[in-house]
Amino acid sequence: MKKLALIGLLACSTATWANEEPLVVNVPRLSADVVVKIAQGALDACRKEGIPVTATVVDRNGIAQIQLRDTTAPPVSYSISFKKAYTAVMFNARGSELEKRWKSPLTTLDEGLAFMAGSVPIKAGGRLYGAVGVSGAPDGMVDEKCAAAGVNAVIEDLEMM
């Protein structure tokens, strides 16, 4: 009888513990090799158009993992590409989608956001990994096309994980 009561007590305590949140959360991250491929893919796509740009890849928290500035890309493209990537990951949307939603003539805020075309989230397998922002082209849609090319350089591998 005592063994049965002990088993019942253990079963109840295990069931309660199993329903609680885990003590550790595993967050998938992109490796350094993958973010280099994304940034280089974005630069290569814009180079084919004859446009020097800067590409920034941020993780899901908006922290820059890499910034790659082409040799003659304008210096201002460095900070703008980061703001574009940061905004895309914070809102989980392409820059062009956010630009359409933003009603103000201003496209940036003090918080370092940039509601303008030129960025895409990095999503695969139902997960948001980060975003890539590109700046330097005369049109944000060209920047965004290059950003998408960077993601497309690795998307098949990410989807297979």
C-alpha cells in the first residue's frame, strides 16, 4: 500500500512539473558562415546592377551579426542598412510593406527605425532568424531586391534544417 501511495505521489509531482515552462529556452541562431553568405549575396546582386551598397544582417533580437560595405558604397549606407534590418526584424516585415503602412513623411524615428524599402526578414521553417538590410541604391526597391537575393542564397539550406 505504501509503495502505491509513493508511486501516486511521484506521478502527481512529475505531472505538475511537466506542465511548467522549461528552465532553458533554445533559440535557433544563424551561424557566422550563413550570415556571411547572406551579406555577400546581397552585395553581389547589387554589384550586378553596378551599385555599391552596404548589407547588414541582424539576428532575431536586432543585434548586428555582420555589416559588409562595398568599397565605394556611401558611408551613410552603413547606418541606414542597419536601421532597415533592425526595423524588418522588429516588425517581421519587408521594408517596402512597412513603408506603405507608415503615414508620416519622415521615414526614421529616434529609436533607430527605418520604415523604408530595402530590407527583408530571414524566415525559414516557420521561424524568424533575423533580417537583412541593404542601403546604397538610388531606389529602396533595388536595395530590397538585393537583400532578398542574399536570403535566397541560403534559403534552401535553411528550409532543409
